[in-house]
Amino acid sequence: MLGVGSAGLARALRAGKQAWLWGARGRSLALVHASRGPHAADWQPSAGRGPRRRPLSLSAAAVVNSAPRPLQPYLRLMRLDKPIGTWLLYLPCTWSIGLAADPGCLPDWYMLSLFGTGAVLMRGAGCTINDMWDQDFDKKVTRTASRPIAAGDISTFQSFVFLGGQLTLALGILLCLNYYSIALGAASLLLVITYPLMKRITYWPQLALGLTFNWGALLGWSAIKGSCDPSVCLPLYFSGIMWTLIYDTIYAHQFFLWHHRLNGHEFEQAPGDGEGQGSLVCCSPWGHKELDTTERLNNNSKMLFPGLTGGLLCMLYCPVEPPAT
């Protein structure tokens, strides 16, 4: 018992000597070292917790959020954080490129990469044009008020310059194709510019969206073959339009019950502002009218069944060349 006490006293004396030599920091460490007893040699200072690192994410939204702050409004303007629209624009291109491949061969990876880059740029250009047209409306909609132009993060002039940059890069990709495809791709610019205006003049803007988003079904085939084969390209194009009518109508129904419309543009319904009344106030250049919710949903759903059947028939009609013997 005395031996253990004398050993502890000796360790305390050595710790005091080290504390005197090391200063304040050494004193605290030496006293802790002495208090640990026989296993003091095994002691090591514990590392502080420090700030926790955010988990690594490769999602599109995470990539945009990790970009330099001055660049983020432009990336959001082209909807880079919401890539579903880019996929919907790109997929018809892959269909036609795949159909144009030689029997038994994989699609041209160079063309797939060109069209993929073009889809990102043209979808971004279309979103930029849409936000430039609708900036006054977007400010009044809760769901769209945070868009860069409506929120004031980007001016109209800056968005116009950014649009010019996107179209210039897209033109560079288009010039990599044959002359027929260059002319065909340039013709789609009219649809890209006018599509955002369609919701002001028609209850079927998804039809204009289908005409625009499925242009790649024509362009992909011509980029491989040099021209469009109507027996293949037109059924594929029209089936893509029917497909667009389906998914865009479903998307519209998801927001329908909580929105007002002004000149065809959706305005989110504020809580308590006519909520649950089962009606929708619609304004148009020709006057105002109120539609029952059920009637409106039925009107929007009229193209759902024709879209399903028409798209299926068009896809079944597409001829497939048999492998060469």
C-alpha cells in the first residue's frame, strides 16, 4: 500500500517538474498525464469534433449548390438543378439515333454525346426564353417567384446575353452535322421561341411542347442517314408528341387544384383564397369565365386516351430493318 502511494507521489513530483518547464500548456497536460495512473504512457490528447462535413452528393441540385455563388443563378436559369427536362428532350434523339444504327450495331456514341450536350444547351435556352417572357407573371406565383429573373438575381439584359451564349454553343454543335441536319435543326428555333407563348393563347400548350421537345426524333435520324425517312421519322415524331401530351397533362393535374390562371399562366392559390370552392377563374384576352374544377379536368383529360393509343400505334408502325444476311 505504501509502495503504491510512494509511486503515485513520485509521478506527481515529475509532473510538477514538467509543468514548471513547459509552461501553462505543459502544466495542464502533465497533470492530466499524472492523474491517469500506471497507464499514463498510453494517453493521447483526444481530437476535437470540429465541424461536420456534409455528405458527398452527386445530384444535379447539389452540383449547382456547390458551384461558385455568382454562377448559381445562371445554372438555375437553365434548370441545371432539375435535369428531367433535359432527359425528356434528349430521349427522342437517342431513339432515332438508335433506329438509324446499322442492324446489329450499337448507336454512334459520338452522335449521342453531341446530342446530349445539345440537349443541355437547348433546354437551357428554352428555359431562359420562357423566364424572359414570363418574368412579370413569375413574380406573382409562389412556385416561380424564386426563379433568377423574377427574383432579381439576373437582369433581363444579362439573361439575354446568357441566352446568346447558349445558342452560340448550340450552333457550334449543330455545325458538326451535315447540311440537311443544320437546316432542320435551325428550323426548330422557331418552336423554341414561340412555345412559351402558347399557354397564353391555347388550353393545349402541351401540344406545342410535344412539337418542340420531340424534334430530335427527326434530327437524330438525319444526322446519321443524311436525310429524314418519312416512313420512320414521322411515326416516331408523332408518337413522341403523344407521349408528351400524356406526361405533361399528368404534370399539369398535379398543380391544377391549387392554382389560378391568368392569361393561361398558372398562379398559385393563396391559403384561404377560395380554397375548396371547386372552381377556377380563367382570364383570357377575350374576357373572363369561371370553370368548374371537374369540367376543367375533363377538358384537359380528353387527349389522354388518344395520346396513349396514338402513341402506341405510331410506335408499332415504325418499321425495323431485318439484319442483313
